[in-house]
Amino acid sequence: MILYTCGQAKKGGSAGHPCGRAAKALDDKGHTYELKKVDGYLLMPWTRRGDARAEVEELSGQKDVPILVFDDGKVISGSGTIVKWAKQNKPAAAQAS
């Protein structure tokens, strides 16, 4: 799995930024994932960097993060959806046993 974030993934945790909430939920439940930071904070015009989120848009159809991309190509987006998925699904290692 790959978690795409704006770089706030390990800051703020459950009370902070949406990217932090998504990462914290995955960590708390023991999910293993690759963290991929993308530039271009969309709400601040001076931080937009061309096609910095082109890959996110190609994968999910939108430029917002966080998104979680599974090995089979399935994508879920939004911190609430990712948190819910993390809580409802066992980590891959736990599923194998």
C-alpha cells in the first residue's frame, strides 16, 4: 500500500491534519505502507507547483490527499474513509496467519 500525503502525515495525529489522521489510523492498527509525500498544498495558491499532484489525480481522479493506493490498484481517498478502512481491516501480516 502507498499513502499519498501532503507532508503532514506524521504531524498532528488524530486531532490534527487529515493526512496525519490517516497515517495515525494506519499506524495504530499495524498496517504496513509506503509513505509518499506530494507537493502543492491546494488551499494556498503560492504553494501550488505545476503538476506536483498529477500522479494523485491520475490515480484517484482528484488532486486532494490523503489517498491510499492498494497493491491491486484500488484507491480510497479522504482521511475519514482511510481511518474507517484501517479500523475495519486487519493488517496484511495478521490476515496471513
